[in-house]
Amino acid sequence: MKPTPAASSKSGISDRIKSVDKKTGALYGSLLLFGVLFLYFMVWPAWFIRPGLRTKIKVLKGKMSTAETLLKKKPELLRRREEYLEFIGQVKTRVYGPGESSLLLGPISKLAEESLVTIAASQPKTVDGKFPAPFDTQYEGTLYEFNVEGGYHELGRFVSLIESNTKLLRVQSFQLKPRDEDPKRHGASLTLSAVSQKQA
């Protein structure tokens, strides 16, 4: 009985394997190992690892460039910080302390006396709205309405003294009311706004 083609093929492969000596097997094994190592150390990093590394290096270079720029600007930033802190300190000294804004009549009367202006009436007004957060928890506004009498130049001096006050005191509105019976003396109504710290 003749062997089938499949049996002959298997037999031929088996004979070839048996005919391979140890040196040839070691050579094939070395080539196979070299191929695996080449794929692992050369192909894999080149196609899969290096692109990721390039991205990380690019990000790192960007961070280093930003840090270098900030380092160069450090003296200027420190100078500006000192200026800002000084400005904030000056603003805080101009704010009225808790409860001080309710005693505005005294300081305003003194300014009126210096300007030769007479205060006919005064009354506090309700403040609409409040400071934006987070300043609403620290500061509050106060409005006072005054009716005064004096000459044109005296009234101008009075308003100027209020506006140049060291405290945060400003003229919110001003209305001059000339008098026909005494052209040299006028009436005026003005609303003053002040900023003060809230009671703790």
C-alpha cells in the first residue's frame, strides 16, 4: 500500500528536522533571538515609545521656557507686588472705621466752617445695593444729604475740601439753588457718600 501525500509530507518534515545539526539549530535560534531583540529594542521604541517621549519633551520644554520667563520677570513682579501692597495699605487707611461714618456731621461741619459755608440741614439716606462679593462682608456704604448756604466761591471751596479729603468721602450729587433776594449768597443741596468697615 502506497503512503498518502499527507503522510509523505509529514515524514519529509520530520526527516529535515532530524537532519539539522546542533550548530545550525543554534544559528537559527540566535537569529530568532536577534530578531526578537531587534523588534523589542528598536522597532517598538521607534514606533510606539518615542512619539510619546517627544510629546513629553515638548511639554517639558514649554514649562522650562515659562519658568525661565517668570524668573527673568521676578524682580519686576516683586516690585509690582510691593506697589500693590502699598496701594492697598493706603486705601485701607482712607476707609472709615466701624461706626465712624455715622459721625460725618462733625468733620463736614469743620470743613464748612473753613469754607465760610453754613449747614442748614443734614440727614442720612438709605443706600441702595451693596459692594460685590467678597467685599460686601467687610465694607458698607453710607449716604448723607446736606443743605448748605454760602457764596459761589465759598461753596466751590467747600466741595473741593470734601473731594480732597484723605478719607473715602465723595460728593455723590450737587445742586446749586440761587437766591433772588441775595444774589451773593446761594443755597445748595449735596449728597455725600462714604465707605466704612463693617462692625466685626
